[in-house]
Amino acid sequence: MKKIAMIPARLAASRFPAKLMQDLAGKPVILRTYEATVQTNLFDEVFVVTDSAQIYDLIVEAGGKAIMSKETHECGSDRIAEAVEHMDVDIIVNVQGDEPFTEKESLASVLQVFDEDPNQEIDLASLMVKITDWDEINNPNTVKVIVDKNNVALYFSRSLIPYPRAKDVHSTYYKHKGIYAFRKRALMDFKRWPMLPLEATEKIEAIRYLEYGKKLKMVETTVSGIEIDTPEDLERAIKAWK
């Protein structure tokens, strides 16, 4: 199977504009993420796909591979789908551009899902990490996921799921980490499907796959990493890098 990584990189960001171009220990965040992904040695190719000439030029000048989007896109999956439509690939991994601490273990675990699926029953795979802090569990910026006994996703939400009505039952809470691995056909299906009400309400693109009946396998990881969504996250990342 040919496996590639795609890093969608939009310059605009509502909570932290131009966050991908912020300096992290001497290099922009998006370049740190690109280099970390390449250094895993898991992929035949790694690309940054972007709507920004600034980001495109940065990656190319650093010796990397970048693709300019031709269309305007609502989400990373749509941006990647446009870029890979005419590529001869089997598995595409979406690495978030704001995760400069991307590491090999997590990426290898989502790729392994397809190596262990000879009948091609799984359409895509993603990561989840156990969370116990109630502030994080109740935070709408933290996307939670619930799964069945085989770790296939049942639903994603910004709300508290599962709701702890029964106080004598211990529930485990999982945060969704936005790394996806797709079979190409699932990604192309996503691009042609219109957004439905659940995805539009929650603003979580993974829900579209569930609404249309795709099978999304979740893999538990203990690596939480640092996603740079705010200036405070960037400060944490700088301290962690040092």
C-alpha cells in the first residue's frame, strides 16, 4: 500500500490568526510539524496543502513538498481530498498543521489499523487519548468521542459524553486527537457528500463520516501532545521544546 501524509495548512484561524507561522524555537510551527512528520519515516511522501502563498513558499524553500489549493474549503478533509484526487495512493494520513510534536508512535498506530484489515472493512482510523480533568472534559473546545466494544466510533461531541447520570458507574472519557488515516475512497466520498445537520451543529468534520455510515476505528494513545490553538498553547510549546 502506498501511504502518504497530508498536512492541511490554512493561514487564517479564528482563535489565533496566523498561528502556523508563529515562531517555535527558531522555525515556524508549520515547518516544525512538516519536519516532524517526515522524520517518522512512515510515509512514501509528505505534503503541506495550503491556501497560503506564504506557507507554500516557506515549505518549498525549506526543501519540502507543498500543494496550493485551487478551491475554498470548509475543512481539512475537503482540502486534502482535492489534493489527492488524481494521485495513485491507498492510505492518506491527515496530520494537523498545529501539532509540531507529532511523533512516530501515534502515526504508526493508525496505519496499523489498515495493515490488520485484509477485508477492508475499516474506512478510516483516528486517535483518542484518555482524559480525567473535569475542566477539560467539560470544555467545548475539547472534542470527546464514545466508542463501541471494538473501539469503533459511535459519536463525537463538544458536550459531555457520556453523561454521568448513574453515579455508581465508572465512565472513561476520551479526547479526540485530530489525526486521521483514510482509505482514498472514503476521503473522496467525504468531498462529494453535503454537510448534514449533526456536523453543522457540532462543527466536527468526523461526524460526517458517521452520518453517512462509514466505519471509523479509534486507536487509544497515551501521547497527548500540544495543539497550538491559542497564544497560551504556543507558550507551552516553546517551554516544552526547550
